[in-house]
Amino acid sequence: MVDLSDRLIEALPDLTLEVRRDGLIVSNLGGQEIGLPTQPGSLCGKTLSDLWPADIATALNKLARRAIKGRTQSDGSFCHESRRIEVRVRPLGVDRVLMVMRSGVIDDRAGRDASLATLLGGTNVGDCALFARRLCDAIANAKLRETQVALVVAHFADLSGIVKVFGPQLGQMLVVCALERVGNLTRPSARGRARPFRAAQLETDQMAVLIRETRGHEVAAKAAEEIRRILAKPIELDGRHHRLNPMVGMAFYPADGLEPEILLDRARANALTARRIGGRGVAVPASSSVDLESMSSGDLEREFHWALEREQFSLEYTPVVELNGRRASSLAASIQWTHSMCGPVPQEHLAPLLEALNLRPKLEGWILRQGLKDLARVNERGNTQMNLAVSLTRQFMDSATAVEQIVTAAATAGITLSRIDIRIDARTLAGGNRVSTRLRELRRLGVRIFLENFGQDDMSLAQLGSLPIDGVSVGAELIGRLEADISARAACASALAIARSFGFKSIAAGVSKQSELEQLYGYGCEQATGPLFGTPKPADTFYRQLI
């Protein structure tokens, strides 16, 4: 039987050699990405010159002797078969060293020139995959060398205006010119050699620049300012001069994050902060906080779509409890947004933001799909009687695809439509005949419709009888006044009596006290939800508590 530790050793991407002063290899481990045998001990007895050309072997021997002589770590790198190999050498006594090698990215300078030629033709706008690989490689090497990496994101504040006037082709050409400008910049590396900046286009109006082996925040900040300065110069195309007005943000490894995506999120957020601050767009220091409330509507919309693509949104649920028997019959879904820089966004900020930007309908489609997937997982654990309660707005129901989205989401999750409870308010029902027609169609298919905030909105009995609804929900504002306000008690009792006379199911929202629950039960309320039954939780956690 092969020991698990042997498998791990064979899978090591780094080539680790124990080498004598004269270049003889005493032991070896790993080497999967270097292209050498991975079996431990397979290189014993060979010399460095047996594995690599004479010039490389000589350079490695020099590194080994330098480490032994100075009793200190020695670093270097070399290129072999179009691949850069990073080397770290540490002394092991007076006559041997530990030599760790890690494969870098393929040297693609010729390919980069060809790619730029393609870019100038307007058929491509950058190689994010290659840039991502370079970023991951830079972080891996920084871990090995215990150095820092800086990531710079430039946001072109004026590019969207240029595209509106002159068209997307000119905008693409301007980005290509910006990439070329940054690609022509060089900086001294930690070993004194000049290195080009690596850049790629992230989005239509954003580009990222990688600064490897930076020698501190101050040095990286100067490099970022140089990048901003060179991008701020006007670009001449077709006889016109265009300014991109770049705003620059930075993030550092390891201070601002240990993963590439975290660094990218933070550098990008800092670039947006620089845009909000305005001025000359000087790079924002790392770890600066982002205040969503102070962003422009364009930046907020960008943040929303970015978060949706990267699943920064999640759903939490509160139980809807049957008062007769105290059994949870539904899961009421609520959306949570954990921003990569700001952390959790409070509900009181999120709802007005989505309303103002008209983004709620798109998010509601995602809530339906994700909520039904979560409900399917609850089913797999044995509870097949639970429903999903989701609030939908008039904007969503006004869409021509509203019914199709609901039916498709249920079919994909394997949930019957009778297990969906849709909550709407009076404004949704006032959306016209189209909304009423869609609600009637959903009821015909088995979906249950509940009217929210019943008792707070003006509505005649004649209207109530003609509505396509199955139940009503008494709003949390009215429930919260039950103990102190006699008029609230009268309104609540009347609302529940009216619901009962029409044969509607009744739900009380926002119940936080046992005394409120007892009053509602006395008024004939059938279901309740709110803080009294626990804080919102993920579906799995909630179900574990049920059993």
C-alpha cells in the first residue's frame, strides 16, 4: 500500500533538492511542474549539470556557494524551455544546501507583441486568464521569497462618455493604447534588473497592473502614481486628443489579503473610492474603507452586478409558524449582502438602494431560484411539507417573463408550485390588469398569493373580494403597537376578522413578544413570523434546529 504522505510528496509542485557544495544531488522531492521525476530519491547521485545546461548549472552552484559562505539565504531565477524557474537556497551546514525551485509562467514576450497587434485590430480586449495566472504566480513566489506584491486597478472615469459619443470601437482602441503605455513602463526589481509592468483589461473601463516583488508600500505608491500619470496623458486617435481621466486604487499582498480575488476586489474598490473623491485621482492607500451610501448611482450599480456575479449575496430564512400546534410551515426568505470591503450591508440600507437603482426585479429572480434550491435541500432531509415565502415587487410582476421565471425556477429545483407563497403589497395589485392576470395564472397553477401590510393600506371590501389572493399578512408596524395603542389593537382585530370572513389565511409579521402572540391568537390569527421565533438563518441551520 502506498502511504498517503508519499502521494503528497510526489504531488509537490516545487522541486526540493539537497545539494552538496560540488553540485552533487544528495536527495530530492517533488518537481511535478518543473518537468523532472517526482519520486523521492530518483535524482540522487546526479549533478546539477546533468539536469540543466552548463550556464544554468554554474549559476545554481554559485548560489549554493554564496549561501554556504554567507550562512544566509540566497535567491535567484533562470529561464529554461521558455519557463522561468524561481530558486531559493538555504544553507544546511558547511558543505550542503537546501534548494527549492518553483516554476513561473511561460515567458510570453513574443506572444504579448502578437496579442497587442491583435488588440489594435479590435478583435480582442486583453487576456485576463494570463493576467490571473501571473497574479497567482506572483503571490506564490512572494510566499516563497517572503516579499510583497502590489495590485493596481485603474478606472477610466471618462471612457463611458467617449464611447457614447464616438462608439465602442474607439473606446476599445483607447484601452489598447493604455495597455501599451503601461506595458512600455519598466521598474527596477529587487535584484536591480528592469522589469516591465504586467497589465490586463478587467472590464470595459478598468485595467489592472501587477507590481511583483515590491519593496514596500511607498515604492508601490510611487509606481501607481507613475501609472496614473502616464494614463492621464491625452491619447491621439483619428486626429483627436482623448483623455481617459484614470482613477487608481491599490491593494497589497499580504497586508490586504492572501488570495488573488480578495486583492482584486480591494484594489477595484479603492479605485472606485478614488473616483468618488475626485481631484487628480491619486491612488487611494490600501485598506481604505468604502462607504456604499456615498457612492454615485453608476458605481453602486457596478458594485451590485459585481456582487451578483461573485455570489456575495446570500439568503437567510425566518420560520412562519402555525399558531395552532406551533409548527413551522414556511421559510420566509430575506436577502443578505456581504460586501468584500464593507462587510454585511444593513437591510435598512440595502432595500432603498435596490429601489432607487431599479435593481430589485433582477435580484428577485435570483432569490426565487436560490430559495427553491434551498427548499429542495430541506426536502432531501425529510421535511417535504415546508413552503417558500418570497416577497415580489410590482416591477417584477410587471415583467412579461414573470410567470415563466417562477415556473422554470420551480421545475429546475424539482419543487411543485403549490409550495410557493408569493407576498405582494397593494402597490403591486395596483399595477394594472397585466399584473392581476399573471397573479390569477399563478394561482391557477397552484401558487399561493398573500397581500402584505393588510390593515394599513386603504382598500374597500369590494376590492378585497375581487383580488386574486389566498391570504393576508398584518404588517410589523401595526403588530409593534399592539400593547401601547388601543387603536392598533382595534385595527388588528378588525383586519383579522375581515380576512376570516373572506376565507383568507392570516399571518402576523414582526412578532417579537409573547404577549403580542397571545393577543393575535385571541383575535384568530393563524400564522406568525418575526424575532420571537429566532433571527434569520441559512436554510440548513434553520432545519437542523427544527429537528
